[in-house]
Amino acid sequence: MKPSRDTSWHKVGKWYNEKVGDRGSYYHEHVVLPGVVRLLKLNANSSLLDLGCGQGVLARQIPKNLKYVGIDAAASLITFAKKLDHNPNHQFLIGDVTQPLPITEKFSHAAIILALQNIEQPALAIKNSAEHLVPGGKLIIVLNHPAFRIPRQSSWGIDEQSKLQYRRENIYMSGLKIPITMHPGLERGGAAPLRSQLTWSFHEPISAYTKMLADNHFVIEQIEEWTSDKESVGKAGRMENRSRAEFPLFLAIQARLDR
Ligand SMILES: C[S@@+](CC[C@H](N)C(=O)[O-])C[C@H]1O[C@@H](n2cnc3c(N)ncnc32)[C@H](O)[C@@H]1O
């Protein structure tokens, strides 16, 4: 397999670890992790492979007696994961999830949480999840909603006449590679962002992800769209709450390995 661009978050690992902490960022804690745990439906015989596991936030949310392996390309985040989690059933490994994985075993469940859009060749990560799931195994993917949250290409606008907050989309169908500066504050004063502050995001339309799943013998069982639970008050409150309820932040896909 051709190695893809280095998309690991190693260099922003300290910042990301502080942002996520032990229990997750705001949206991890309020929306993403409860949704993932509900969809996974783990039982006493389950085992979980977490691709792009970061500092292991999902591992700390699952029943303690289950076998869990988390793999991430960022050595710094794997170090933080090990510091935060001493469960002997949990293993954290450094690895590029688009390359053959540093494990041989198969799992009943796999998860790719808020990571597939940071991987240049997401189809290879999905292929790897298929190769390490037992027949009929379950894969949960959570994405920043590909239709409504396209970095640099989607934004809020306000229609003053109808008092509506709308979502503007400049593109949707085209795949995109988007460099993201992780510490925007450091850019002030006109200095160019340091390379070490960049991470990559890769936009694909939803149909591209469904094709990657189908190509790797997955059937989609369920798609959920998760909105923010935040609430605005004051003059613009009603308008903002309405648009918040209309435009989901996250797309969750539950797929089953059909072989
Ligand atoms: C936004 S973070 C999400 C991490 C974690 N799942 C969470 O929810 O906190 C994206 C992660 O994808 C990882 N990543 C990017 N490309 C990767 C690759 N090719 N192989 C493994 N991990 C990768 C990054 O290192 C980073 O930890």
C-alpha cells in the first residue's frame, strides 16, 4: 500500500489531550460518546478495536472487563492514553490505520470516531476495520456532518428579513484536502502558522463513505444525525436554537460486516 500523507496529530498532541481531558471535549461528553456507546451495544462477550483512538477517550467509557485495542498514528496521544488508562484489558498502539495494523486478532466491534476525516485514504482504514472484525461484526463511524460542516466551505448566514439563520454551502460533491491551523491565536500579527500547528481534514460527500463501506463488504444498518444540545438565550436565541436543531453537527453510521 502506498503510504499516505502524514496526518498524525503527534505535534498537536499536548493541545488535543488538554482539550479532550479525561471525559472528552464538550461535544464528546454531551453528544458523541453517549451516542457511540448506545450504538455499539457492547455485551459481556464484546471486544472493541478503536481506529484513530487519539488519547483513548472512548476506552474510558466502555465496560471495564472488555478487551479494547486503540490504534493511532500520534505517538504523543498514545503516551497520554497510556497515562490516563491503566486497565489491563486495554492496549494502546502507535500505528497508521491505512497500513497493515500491528495486531493479528479480530474483534466483535470496531469504531472510528471523529478520525476518518483526518485520514487521507479513509477507504484503507475501513478496509482494515473489515479485516479485523469477526463475520457479522459491527462498525460505528462518527463524522463531522459531511453535508453541513465542510471546513472553509460552509458557514452560517443571517437572513435579516425573515429572521432566519441559514447554512451556506459553497461546495459539497467535490473531495477536498483542507489544512487546519490548530492554534489560531498564534497566527495573530501576520506570522505564518508553523507547520507543526497544522492538521489535515479531508472532505468527501456522504455517498463516497457509503461506497467505501459497500466496497469492503459492509451493509449500513443505521444512520443517525446528531444535533448540538447547547441553547442560546437573548435576542437571537430563538433563531439560533431553530437552526441548531435543523442542522446536525455529526453523522453516525452503524454498519455490519456482511461476510
Ligand atoms: C480528531 S482526532 C480524534 C481522536 C479520537 N478518536 C477522539 O475522538 O478524541 C483524529 C485522530 O486521527 C488520528 N489519525 C490521523 N491520521 C491517522 C492515520 N493515518 N492512522 C492513525 N491515526 C490517524 C490523529 O492522530 C488523531 O488522533
